[in-house]
Amino acid sequence: MNHVRQAVILAAGMGSRLKGVIEEKPKGFLQLGNKPIIEESIAKLIGFGITKIVIVTGYSSEYYERLKKKYPFVRTIKNQRFENTGSMFSLSIVKDLIDSNFLLLESDLIYEHNALQVLNNSKFNDCILLSGRTSSGDEVYAGIKENRIVNLSKNLGEIKTLGGELVGISKISYDLYQAMINHAEKQFRKNQQYQYEDCLTDVSKMKEINYEFVEDLAWIEIDDKNHFKRAVEKIYPLVQKRDAEFIISKKISRNVLLNPGPATTTDTVKHAMVVEDICPREKEFGELVESIRKDLVRIVNGKDLFEAVLFASSGTGAIEACLTSVVPDNKSVLIINNGAYGERMQQICKNFEVNRIDYNIEWGDPVDLRTIESILSKHKGKISHLAFVHHETTVGILNSLELISKLALKYNIEIIVDAMSSFAGIPIDVNESNIHYLISSANKCIQGMAGISFVICNIDSLKKTKDYRRRSFYFNLYDNYTFFSEHNQMQFTPPVQVLYALRQAISEYFIETEEGRTNRYTELYEVLKNGLEKLGFKFLVDDRFHAKILTSIIEPDDDNYNFTEMHDYLYKRGFTIYPGKGAKQNTFRLANMGEIYKEDIVRFLNCLETYKKLKAIKL
Amino acid sequence: MNHVRQAVILAAGMGSRLKGVIEEKPKGFLQLGNKPIIEESIAKLIGFGITKIVIVTGYSSEYYERLKKKYPFVRTIKNQRFENTGSMFSLSIVKDLIDSNFLLLESDLIYEHNALQVLNNSKFNDCILLSGRTSSGDEVYAGIKENRIVNLSKNLGEIKTLGGELVGISKISYDLYQAMINHAEKQFRKNQQYQYEDCLTDVSKMKEINYEFVEDLAWIEIDDKNHFKRAVEKIYPLVQKRDAEFIISKKISRNVLLNPGPATTTDTVKHAMVVEDICPREKEFGELVESIRKDLVRIVNGKDLFEAVLFASSGTGAIEACLTSVVPDNKSVLIINNGAYGERMQQICKNFEVNRIDYNIEWGDPVDLRTIESILSKHKGKISHLAFVHHETTVGILNSLELISKLALKYNIEIIVDAMSSFAGIPIDVNESNIHYLISSANKCIQGMAGISFVICNIDSLKKTKDYRRRSFYFNLYDNYTFFSEHNQMQFTPPVQVLYALRQAISEYFIETEEGRTNRYTELYEVLKNGLEKLGFKFLVDDRFHAKILTSIIEPDDDNYNFTEMHDYLYKRGFTIYPGKGAKQNTFRLANMGEIYKEDIVRFLNCLETYKKLKAIKL
């Protein structure tokens, strides 16, 4: 469900029943806390992620004009005929300023944050917010039928099945807005006092408009002195209390990410990011980072001989760090390319003028060891490093650490492994596999958050690079390493909260154990693959060469199949799937990394099956 | 307060009263949920941030040995004489494995997460956890006097003032542990059955041992069948319920960071990071990033002519991106260096072989415009860019955007401004100030979290770099920019959660308004400076050249003054101060950025005054 980013506030009215409480000001300038209620509403909307607010002004519009100067994301438009027109006329004049779905609010509302959350989380695109009884004396009632709004009326007698009271906050799709405008323009010919509630009632006969009901919602519309009194004494304090609680106890729904990372994380990893503010130059933080560095090495059994160097960057940053720091000017690196990430290594070397020899393979095919050997033998003495991707997520293939490293050992060549999507998902022993540099990032199989990448370096190898010409600054591996050694800190400001999440994620990895995680991932893969096979899907990579962490599925040759449409259908239901990327056949991809379980895959397969039937896709 | 990272679990005992519930296994292997209680305890400790657990085994030690294989952070040591010795003997044998403060636990405990939190948050270094009455029939009572533990006993008659019941989880400093060992080694000569509770009682006479009391703590020690029944029926379900709630409603204390960023953030920014897992290649996420990019430009009034390019990196990364991407091979950049960040720009150019001309000034002194002009005039036609730091936090100086940019305009030179610690803290108008590239990061005056840096680029200038030789890959400015234009996404995986925090932080900036934030910061600076002046401190930078966001204070010439000691004293009280960095005189530094208020500065000054008196520091 997309987050709403725009809001329209109707603020043209006079508030004639509030004389004595508020003088010439418009109702939005009533004040309960330290700023007018319109500014509280704006703060709430902005805090919620709204980035454009259109206020329709009328009476005493100059007050709202001043707001526009204060807040750059506020726009105003004046309903010049506010005295003789209804709220629908006000809503109709914003049509050139609105370009997507929006929240519609009234200006004289006080409401708790949850009101916005409920609308945003609603699966309905057109959604009216209803509450339980308020007995305000000014109620607008909503008549409903099943999930739909049937009518809105101040007269309870006109309501057949009562759905609740209209709060005055609605989520309106661009489509519905267009329908409302079209309908209203006809109405305006006879009745310019037409209200937006009436327009919603009329249009609901042609278009499905839904609602969300919250029995105990803290809100009030302030139309008269009694309302104001009730707001001061009861509603406003309640709203403040609930909003404070809301921040620290928000409930978030669980998505199943089947893209190849960032992966689904646990709630404990998510919440591990909420920590006291801390300066990362503090000793305490240094200890945290040190424990992470040690444990990353521990995961690949590199104790004593290896050290982890962390970077504040995506995984690509650590790849760049390694390639540009360890290959000397007078030597070359042999790069195996059987996917986008192998190709990316070549591009990095190209930009930095690192000498390289390419071994290119069609994306989807396994490496041929004899070819590697013949290249190594042909360029004997010239090649210092061999770089390849362990699990190439472009297709899901696993390039054999064991076999390739044996060859490298024979030719006395150092190994650089991009283990981005295998580290902590597939058991790796850096000593046994003769690895010199192993690269990964926090947001893949280790199940932390994106923002940290790392190179696990054989210390002896790294020390040889001490006097190499510096090709870069931020990503020089040796300089970053010595900073850790000397200061027990990262050289440049780290993403503090991402490191707390990583600390937690590593701990959870150890709790699950290497065997536990490998087994879980393998089972996920098998359940997924078998289910897809039953549905008739075909795969790009043979099981023999498979990493079993990502499956490339050959796209159906059927006009009814459309990746984007399928993606959107599944996304709405909590599953994120991923397109293909330049493989030898057209594919889409499903990863099975992250904190997901067999049941998630089963639910996903059911959902996919339903979609396949719905669209009559032939396989 | 430092987070505890080590734990010792006493698990040597036999559990003879549990025959029938558990056979030959040790008590830690009682099972209530899906794993033995010792593994639940380990998971809890690890989840809490403990990275080393030492288990003292004895009876049926082979069970614990197996745990060691499963969990790489677990160490075991066997008390060979477990049948004839008490718990203090067990505790004494870990002395070579422990090198800092630790949590001491018993193996047969079930407890809620909050137990660990309370000990960790306690201001006391040596802290025994006490609870309200449990009526377990096996209680150990704690006698107290003021904040101190006086004795621990199973005999209530021996207790003068009851502080509560001993839970069996304690935080022990390395100091206290040494004192316990020394004392115990004397006792062992006559009594090897000496218990650790008795040792604590004895040592409490010589050393202050404190406690924390939690009336309603969910915990139980399982010593017999009745305990087990109570654990199954009542305590275990309660622990599970509370732990689940704990994750999403943890309360964190507020620190006042006076270091020059990462700065103090609001709770709403902190909690904005807790979001549903999302793949950053989704349209929805693209919209979030787009709104951030637009708003960053809006803050410096660069609408239409400027675009923001974001990087997953520290601020230094964005500096590297800019310098290495926009200066052509046949031109030079003039770099003004009056602080560490100017010097860093020179270092970046050196490593990347970007032609440069240096203008070096003593750190603490303002720029001399005539010197700049003479350099520009001397190298006319050769210099394409002028790069400098706006607010140089090395000393707190403000290099005048207005005056320097006027000169650059005269010589038709593009301006690169490192506005790391001024963006959103000092009003900047990129058009008025003739800026071409402005660089900052998420964790300074904009008050977000670290992990994102950005360059706000004049689009026409940036487009000229399209065909420049690529000096790098990850940080190429133009390539990252085109990726945004073409895909509405970041080129490389972004730190997703940091961007949600940044979205919230930007919103809060707009709510506070440019004027509001500038005024607040200026007031903070003035209150701070006046307070420090009253205390007798002297400053490095004259008010005329001051950014008013960071104050460099000249270190007192007094043997009683010691920065580290002063830092630690203040840190314990919630204030983080910062050392100096190569200025022309020795200084320490206090920044006044972030979500802090006048009252915080007043509290800080009081604290500093107390410390100054305590140490009799002469100024």
C-alpha cells in the first residue's frame, strides 16, 4: 500500500458559532496548546510523511497566507466565493494542484495520530474514517452496506445501517476525486452550496467508497463554545497522551521480502535501532563495533588470521574498496563474470584503471574450470588476484569456492570473494577455502539493515598493501583497517543505528546457529521450488549449480503474463518479488533469504496460484 | 554508562530436588518452551548485547560442552570439585576468562528481559537485582542501608532493613570481582562451601555494593517440583508476554550530545526507523527518496536549478564524490584549508590525483580574502573550482559564503561548499551565494541519523561533467545523478531505515522552520558561551568569525585539568563533550546542534561548574 503524500485542508468557513472564543480569525487558528490547531494538524501531517499540503482558504485568508511563508510545503488557494458556496466548491478548486491520492481534512479538527495511520494502512484506496458515537450534537452519520459507504447525513433517520460518525478525515484516490469533480460540476449549476459529504453520497452510488471504523478514536470538530470546552478539558489531553504512546508502540505489519536483499528482518532487529543517542567516537561504541568485527570474522571461522573492515556504504562500496586497494599497479586481477555483479567488478576496475583480465560467461552458465586454468597459466606471474562472486544473484548460481580456490592456490594467487548473498546463508570457512578477502553486507543473509558493508581480510595479505599507491580515500582498505587498529573506531562517521541492528542480527544468527540457518534456507528453497514446479514454472539454473538462496524463474511465454501486474498483485498482499536482470533468458527472481518461514512460502505459493488462475496464465 | 558485554552463569550444581522433573541432566536443561532454559537465558543475554558468556559447569558438564559447540561465544570451564565446593569457588575459577564488568547469573533462572535492562541502566557499577516478595519458599533476602547492600541471607531474622529478594542476577565490576576473589581465597582455606552470596555480604562491609529494586519482576529460580509447576503455569507465560511488549515499547534515556554530530535526535526521528521491511527498489520507496531529495533542495532554496544526489556513506563520501567528479583533468581546484576538513579535501585530491592549489591557514584563523584573490588572479584560467568548508568544526569558524563566492563569481569559478555542519543550522541560499555544489549529511543540523550524505548540485554545472573521465565508481556524481533521473532510485542499496529517519527529520525541520532552528541554535550558543565565560573559560575563535554552532574552548593550563576525566564525569551524567583537533592552541569542543534546549545547556553548565569546583581547576 502506497503511503499518501498529499493532503487538502478545507478552511474556507467562517466559524460563526465561535464568536467569543475566537474573534476575526478563522477556526483553524483556535489554540489549545502552544500553537493554533491548524499548525498542530500540519505538524501531524508532516510528521506522518505528507509532503504537500493544500489549504483552501476563504474567510480571513490572510492568516493562512502567513502559514505558507512559514512552511514551504504548504500551498494555499482561495475560494473567492466562500460566503456563497459549499465545501465541495472549495474542494473542486484544488484540481490543478493535486496529482495523486490525498487525505482530505477539515481545518477545525483535533485528532489523534492514529486517525492518519488507520487510513494509510487501510487496504481501501477510497476510505472514509468513521468513529463511534461522540454525542457532539453536530454529528454526520454514515450509512453503510458491507464494506461500502451508502450515504452520509446529519439526519439519523436517513441512515439504514449505521456505520459510525464521519470524522472529517478521508483518503481519496485520484480516480474518485475526478469522479467527484465531474459530478459536482453538474450540481453547481443548480446548487453551489453543495457539500463534499453530499457529493460523496451521490458518487458512492456509482463508485465503491469504503470506510474504516475506529470505535474509540480521540477527535473533535470545534464548531461552537461547547465543543471548544470539551476539546480543552477532555479531547486535547487525550490526544496528547495517545500520540506520545503511539510513537513508541507503533505496530507495523510484516512483509515477506522475496527480493535478493535487503531481507525480511525480525522485530528485535528493527527495534534494536532505537537506542540512546551516542557519539560514535565514544569508547562504549568502539566496544560495540569491535564485537561486531570479531563476530563477523567468527562466522567464517577466520579467528586470529583475519580482521573485518567495515564501511558505511552499500555492498558495492566494499567491493570497490577491495579491488582498488589490494591489486598492485604492476599486476592484474582476473575477474570471473557470469552475472551483473561480476560485470560490476570489471566496471570498477575500468574506472580506477586497475589492470584486469576478464573471463566472461553467459549469465546463467557455470564457470568452466579449465578455462580459468588456461587463463592463469597463460598469464602466469602477471595475475596477483582472482575475483569472483560466490552466489551470483543475477541468476542464483553458486560459483564453487572450493574448486576455484584450489586453482588459485596452485598458481599462488590471492582470492577475492564477493560473498554478498552467501555470507551467513551458506557455511564458509575462509581458511579451508583459501580466501584472502571476503566481502559482504549487513542486509543480506545476516539479516541486519542496509548501510554497512565489510571486507573480511587476511591480515598478512592486507599488510602487504601498506605502501601501495592510494587509488582512493574513503574506501582505502588498509587505511580504514589501521584506523580500527589504532582507535578501535571506524575512520569515518558510521551509521550508528545500523550497527546496533547488525549487533542484534549477528546475535540472532548465533542463536539460530550456522546449521539452523542453512537448513532453514535450504528448506525454504525446496518448498518454493517444488511449489513453483507444481504450478508449471521452469527454472534457469540447474540444481547442481544452485546456491539455493535465489531462484530465477523463466518468464511465461503467454500474453496474459505481465511481471509488473503480478508484482503489484502480490505486493498488495505482503509479498515482494523481483524482476530479472540480463540473464540469458528472461526471468523473474525469488530469493529465500531473511527471517521468513516455510509457512510464508506456502502462503506465497497459494497467492501466486490464485493469481495464475485469475489471469489464466498458461505455463 | 557502558553496556555490559560479558556474563558468567553458575551451572555447577546438581539440582537434586528436581528428580522426576529432570533426570540426569543439569538444571539448566529444564525445558518450558522450545528449548532448555539455559538456552533461553543465553538467547536473552545475546539479544541484550552480551558477546561473551562463561558457564561454570560441574555436574553433567557434557551437556554444557555441547552448547559451546553450538554457540561460538559460549565458553565453559568446569569446577572439578563441584560436589565439595560452593558457588563462590565456581565463580573464582573464571578469573582468567573475565576482563571487565560482567553479569552474574544462576543457571536455573527464568526471568523477563527487563531484569537485564534495569541492571544495565543502573548508575551503580556494582548492582544486585532485588524483587518484591515471591513466597517461593527458597528466598534469599537482602538487607540494605540507604543505597547499599548490607547482607544477604535466607534467614529473615538476620535482616534489619529488608530491601527485597535476591533474584540471582547481578552486575559486578572488575574491581568488585577482584575484591571478592581476594577475600574468597582466604575463606577457602577453612570453608570451600563458601557461597557467592556470603562473599558479597562479607565484601559489602569494605566496598560499596548497591542494588536496584523492581517490585513486580517476572522471574523464578527452579529448585524443586513446586517451582517448576509455578514456572510452567504462571511465570513463563508472563515472561513471554512481557518480553514481547518490551521489544516494542522500550524506554530509552535522553543524552545531550555536545559533540559536532551525530547530534541529539527527537524520539520521533528515532522511532521513524522502525518501519515495515521494504525493498528499496519499490516505487513506494522511490517516492520517499524523491520527497527527501526535493526537500533538501528546498531547504537551501535551490528549486528548479538544483538537484540532490544522495549517497550511502558518511559525509566524507559525498566530499570525495564531488571533488573527484567535477574537477576536469586539465583544471585545478583551489582548496582553502583552515581546519581538518579543508585538509581532508586536499588529501582526497592527492589520492585521486586531482590537480589542486592549496591555501593553508592556521587552524583557528579566518581566511584572508586578498590572498584568495591573489591566488585566483595568479592562476587565472587554470582554476575551475574553489572548495572550502563553510562551518569548519575543527575550530568553530565560519568561512564567509558571501564574500568568498563573490570572488569566485568575479573569476568565473564554480564553488564547492562543505556545508556539513551548517546546512539546516545556518540559512543558506544557493542561488544568492552563487554555490554550485553544496555538501552535507543527515546527522548534523538536519538532525537525522548517520548513514546518508548528499551533494546538492547545480544541474547545469553537473551536466557539464557528463563526459569527464570517471575517477571512481561508487561515488561518481554524474552517474549517481542519472540513476535518480532514470529510475527514481539510488544507484546502490540505500540505508533504508536511515532514509525514513531523514524524512522525519526534514519534516521536523520544516515544522520548526528555518528561523526557529537558527534562533534556537543561536540562543543555545549564547547561553553556553556566557555560562562558560562566567566560569572563566577562554575561547579560540572571535565572535566575529564564529558559526555559533560549535565552540572551541582553550584547555586550562592547570594540572588538575584532564580532558578524559572531565569527559567521563560529564558522560556519566548524560553529556557528551568532544576533544580538540589540531587547532593552533589546545582546545576542547562543545557543539550546540541537535534537538537540545536552553535548559539542557543550563544543566550542563551546572554540572561543569560542580566538576570544576570538585577538581579545584583554576582558570
